[in-house]
Amino acid sequence: MLRRGGIDARHTSVDGGESSGAVDVVVFVPSRGAAEPLDELRATSGGARLVGIFAGDEEAVLRKLISGGLDGAVFEADLEETLTSTVVAVCAGQLVIPRRLGLNPRKPALSSREKQILGMVVLGMSNSEIAARLVLAESTIKSHLRSSFRKLGVRSRHEATERILDPAGNLGTGILSISDA
């Protein structure tokens, strides 16, 4: 694919095969479900930029790898359309993340109520406990959580908590404040 796109590419095995010459970008498939440290891969490749190929259901692993210095990501289903342009952009110093992943370099625009409810989720409160504390219907809590999850790019309370508490996630602990109002 890369050669068809005009990129000088060679295949090298990770199990000890040596590459000849300098390498600008290493395209690799991480171990399924594992957020491997990228330092060793970058060191063995002479400081090359790193592009990972992922299955469509590995968002949590992908987030960890991006925090660990991954330069680009491509989903397996989109390889034909996106690999060449991803490698070119990464060579130009860009961070390339699939839009459908829901990762946004900017902080999500959460409402005060969404922040308040997420703070209570992080504290381990159930929807019914949150509803009772805020004097709201449980369905309203669920609605706010659905909206918050979409904005955060997560699918569960657990993923939301991980994203909020992740120092590399750039959200900060201010999201945890719960007002008495």
C-alpha cells in the first residue's frame, strides 16, 4: 500500500530482523488489548515516528498509546484509504488520530450539570444515588451521562472515570468538583 502511494517502504520483522538504513516511520500492530511501552520500539528504530494499526474496538489501548507517544493511528478497516496519508502526515510532524475515535485535542465542552454528575460517577455513586442527591429523575441522570460519554469519547462509567483521572487526558481534576447548589 505504501509503495503504491509513492513511499519507500520495507518490511522488517520485530523478532530480530534488522532494517538497513535510517527509518523515518515504523508502522506496527500492537499486541491485541495491550498498551505496550513505545520507548523500546522507538529506541530500536533509531527514534522513528510510530504509527499503529488497530482493530476498531481498541479505543482504551489507543488512548494509552497516544499518551505514551504514538504519532499516528489507523484502523484496520480503513487501511487502504488512510495508511499512506497518515504516514505522510506523521513524517511532517503531525499527530494523526482517526476522527471516529472521538478523541479531541481540546477539552470537551461539558455543561456544569454534566461535570457535576461525572464527578459523582468518579466518586462511585450510582445513578439512583446521584438522582437522589441532585433531586432529579434517574432518567435525567442517564441522559446527562449519555451526552457526557459522547463528548468524552467513551462508552462506560469505567472508561469515563479512567479518562477523567488520567493526567495525560488533559481534563484536570476540576471536573470532580461538586457544588452544593
